[in-house]
Amino acid sequence: MDKIEEFRRECINRVKSYGSDKALKVASKVFIDESTRTKYSYNFSWMGRPIIQYPQDILAMQEIIWNIKPDLIIETGIAHGGSLIFYASMLELIGGNGKVLGIDIDIREHNRREIEKHPMFKRITMIEGSSIDNEVVEKVRKFATGKKRILVCLDSLHTHDHVLRELEAYSSLVSLGSYCVVFDTIIEDIFPEYSVDRPWGKGNNPKTAVWEFLKKNHSFTIDKEIENKLLITMCPDGYLKCV
């Protein structure tokens, strides 16, 4: 066995061990609870735009994008645009003609302005409208026509019904071996008071939508290896691999 393969196998075995490491699980839960309370994820940016993600999930997405090398990344939920810029920058590093398509029901003018003047905007297209509106879904499907490797990221309204409809609308676009990543599934696991002023909460969130979706759709499986590797993630049960 050469040294590169030896190191790779060491990493795989180490990550597997994390799945049953109770001390690591407890430490992870404590950090997630406390960091959610203090809005930790709001502190980070990518190439100048707020990204509102945990660094661990950003790194996981980097690994996925580098391995899949998608020619289209679809994201629902734009907010400040940091994730769009991040995805576009990864495609820029990979080379080729990869594109990013962002959908949001309300692209605020100040955010649109900053996104459109960013150097990475050359790879970005935005659609304003609800991600589950039939007309919007049809626009996305037309945009995806001819694309061979598609990655989907769902990060808009976090209610069960909305995310389930997104999964039903966009999962069929995900190419074999690629992912549909459902963000903020952690809502099911954190203290309910963190969602007190939101239309979602325990029992009504992206994770419950994933569970419901997987009862009927057997084309996807939860990639627990990613979750075990990260230990700290906003997407437990949310890294769905198309198999």
C-alpha cells in the first residue's frame, strides 16, 4: 500500500470511530447548543459576503464540489449571497463552464447589488420567487436542461411542508453520485426556544421533511460519513447522496 492510500484509509477508519464516540457526541451537542444561542454562524463571510454557515459545513461542501465537479449548483435561499459566491468560486477553481443558480422569494436590493458587482457573479444566475412555485420550478428545470452533474442545496424556508415540497420538486435533478444537501436540519435537535419566533420548530423542520421524503424515495441515502467527520454541523441527516 502506498503512503497516499495508507493515509486515506487511516482517515476513513478514524471518521468511522467518531460515529460511536459518546464523548465527542456530547461535546458536539454542547457546542451546537451554545453556538446557536449566540448566533455563531452569522460571523463568517466568503470573499466579502456574509455566508451564514458553520465553517465545518462550508468545508464539507468544498469537498463535495471538488469530488463531484458539478456543472450546475442549485441553491434555494440566497440571503446575503455568501453561499452563491462560495459555490461560484469553487467552480472557478475547478475550471470549465459550471454555473450557480440561486432562488429566493425576496432578493433584497442591497444584497442583489453586492452580488451582481462581485467578480464571481459571472457564474451566477438568480431567480426571484418561491422555490416551490410551479413557474419557478419550471424555470429551474429549463435552466438545468443539458447539465450532466447537478448538486442541489436547500436553504430557504425551514418548515416541514416547504422543504418536503422542495425535495419533491428538485431531487430528480440531482445526478447519480451527487448530493441534495438540506440545511438546518439541526432545528429538530436544538432547544425549542431558539425557534420560538419562527414558523418552524421541533417536529416541523427540514429534518422531519427529510425523514418523510426518504420513506417514499429510495434514490437517496443519508451520508453519515460526512456527519461523523464534521461532528459539528447544521445538517445532521441532511447530506443526501443520490445512489
